[in-house]
Amino acid sequence: MAQPCDLDATRAIALLEAGELSATELLESCLARVDAVDPAVNALVIRDDDAARATARQIDRARAQGEPLASLAGLPVAIKDIQATAGLTTTYGAAPFADNVPADDDGIVARVRAAGAVIIGKTNTPELSIGANTVNRLFGATGNPFDPSLTCGGSSGGSAVALACGMAPLATGSDHGGSLRIPASYCGVVAHRSTPGTVAHHERTIGRTNYSVQGPMARTVADAALLLSVVAGRDRAARRDPMAFPLDAAALADLPDVDVTSLRVGVSADLGGLLVSGAVKTAFADRVERLAGIVGSVEEADIDLSDALEVDWQLRSDIFATNYHRSIHRFDPDTAGPDGGFNPNIRATYDEALNTTVLDIAKARRRQVELYRATDALFDTFDVVICPGVSVPPFDWHQLYPAEIDGQSVRNYMAWLGLSAALTVVGHPVTALPCGLDGQGTPFGLQLVGPSYSDRRLLGIAAALEAACADDPTMARPAPDLDWLENVETTCRTEGKLVHAASPPQQGAAATSGQ
């Protein structure tokens, strides 16, 4: 039986505003769902129920007195545990920060709070958000809501699982090489990687980059657009981000009507030769065939991002050196204390960066612009370009990443993330849209790519396709079996803590980030 926690955000807000649902009732429903399901999946790792209840009661009183309220008033929102929350522990998934309680909110959190949301807790992430499999030594693994023995993706894995299970109607995330899109695809939810600079990031350390984009996750496109309209707001903190550009943030929640029968859709199963499993190609071919009966036209997109991963690696070298040169001593296992340091991936990537020449980076930046222009030219022909969300179906979370795909060795950590990382390199906005189940019964997702600065239009296209796909059981958003999850026992919170420590060191590009 559906509960208030299962409501879409937009529907919940309508009921809250009409007085048919209180913020307290909605919160208690979400907390009850966390109590029932989270022991199996381990998504919401930090809670402060008392503070959340106090906020909900305050909103209920304000609404009863007829006070004006902001757009998310009374709506529970889960926050990724790399985004600082004032007065609430923020660990970044790393044991050295286990007792870290920030005095101030991160910019994205401040905007969510100012919009009247009820912060329900913090969601699990890989250590320092470095990785596309949500496991860490502090909290353990977050299991896939359709099979907790499998990965939920990362690094915004806890947020995706919390949404899929109805623990909150909205959640925040971030995306470096796919961290919004990968877990959304693996968990059957929606995420949006906006044009860089849309969501101001006041802790940014690099003036101009496609990396480290913060953004919304939700169960529907309209809900993701609603949250984007809040987190893209141009508050005072936005001025700290040199990439933040002028925009009408509120308009992002008002999506344009799109006639799917007029859409010109370009498709690519592998973006020009990136490593993609046969299972994913088979599922994608089926979705393309079904879409062909819905949209105006479907054609193969002439896109080649096969060398984007090399560009990505060189750019990452620059980024890791910039981000960590002031604190790299903390990642040295010989000096960092009894826990032997934390996240050796950062140390390995930083050391690799020191061996990268200025000319290597310069060549990568030049090639990045060429790839951007070639990709952008596609939108002279197509309204949207679609590819799979991830190159392989969800795998056992005991593996940090798959060792091989269809018998072909995965040469480094980024090789299996190519479909999302390559799109980070070119920097166009991407909406991750759930599209049924794959052959093993886990969610299958699509990436919808649009022209730069066309986020509102792209989300409108995604919403139209979402509505059209809802009529086909094969393409409709899947939902996990919550009754089964309430009764299943898993080792996410125990064995999950051992995965990172027991894993062999990763070399070279294997140590890069899925953040």
C-alpha cells in the first residue's frame, strides 16, 4: 500500500499546500520507511530525527498561520555526505572526519534549507566521493535496492537508493565522471548533470572546468527540475563560484511542453567505440526500437568520443594536483596516523599528475574543445542524443569495478565509466532517465544529452519521453520490492567496511574518480 513517502515531490507539495497532508505526517512516513528498509541497503548513514521533526513542526505551524512559505516547504530532502550541513555530521565517507560537525552549510545545502526543505539526513558515498561504487570503511556498502548484493553505483549511490526506496522524495548529489548518472541508472531514478556553472559550487578550486558539478536527484523529471530550480538559485554564496552565470533559476521548474512525435533523436550505443557490454547493447537496441515507434525520427548519431578517456585522464591530473596540493600529506600512509592514511586513490592519482607534463595537459585541453564542437554540431540535426547510462549492468559491490567486460580486460578504472566520463569531457547537459529493467532484472537507464545551456529544454524532452515510456511496462520506471527488502538480511554494513581496505592498490588511471 502506497504511503506519503511514496508521493512524487510535486504531488506532495500540492497536498501540503492544500492542507491535505502535513509536513510532520510526510516526514514520519519517510522516517518509517528508513527504519524498515535501510538496514538492508544502508543508504541513509547519518540521521538527526529530532531536528528534522522540529523543522517539520515549525513549517506546519507557519502554514497553519497563513505565513508565506518557500517552494520546498515541508518536503524531506536527503543530502549527499560530501556536502557540509551545519550542525549535522559530515564525514565525506572517511573515518578521519567521523566526528566532523560543520558550522556552516555548503552552498547547495543552504539553498535547499532556505527553500523550506526538511533535511532528513546524509546519504552514503565512497570515501571522499572518489569512486563509482558506494563503499567505504566508515559505513560500509550501499546495496542496490533491486538486489543489495550488487552495487548501486556511485558516488551519489546513497542518494539514489534513498530515492528508489521512498526514504525521501528528493536528494542532492554531485558528478565528476558520472556520479549522478551512474547510480541513477543503476537504481531506477532520475538525475540531471547540468551545464557546468548552472549550480554554483562555492567550494570550487578551479576557475573553469566541466568537473565537480552538483545537482538534483529525484524519482521523476519534474521533481528533479523542481530541485534544480532551487539549487541553481543565485544567492550570495553563488558569487563565490567564478563559473556561475546569470540565469532565471525559478524558470527551470516550469518545463516546456514537448511533442514527442516531433523529436529528432540521435542514438549511439558506445559513443564511437567505448567499451560497452553486449548485455547493455542488447537492452539499448530494444529501447531504441521502442522509441522509434514513439518519437518523430531515430537515427544513428555520428559521434566519436573514443579518445575522450585519454583527454579525461590528463585533465584529471591537472584537477587532482589543484585540489590536493595543499593537503596531499594527509594521504601519505607513512605519516597519516594509525589508520594508514585514507583514500590511497587520491595519492596515486596525485603522484601520476606530477609526472604529467604541461604539454600533455595542453594537448588534452585543445582536444577537449574539438570534441565539444563535434558533439555540439550534432544538435544541428538532432533535438537530443541518447546513449546507455553505464557500460555494464550492476555487479557485486565487493568489486570496486569490473575486471573485465565480455572477456575484454578493463585496463583501468575509467574504462568502464567511459559512457559518462566522455560526456563530462565535452560538458553538455545530461539527464539520466530510468528505462525499465535489464536482462538480469536490475534497472536500465539512458543518458539524454542536449546542447549547452539548454537544461530547461532538455528536461522538458526528458519529461515528455518519461510520460511516453510510462505507457510501456518495458520502459516505465521500475520500483524495488520494498516488502522483500524489509525482510532480507545483507552484509552491507559489515563486510562493506572491509572492501576498500582489502582491495589491491590501483595503478595509474585506475585511481581516478567517479565523483
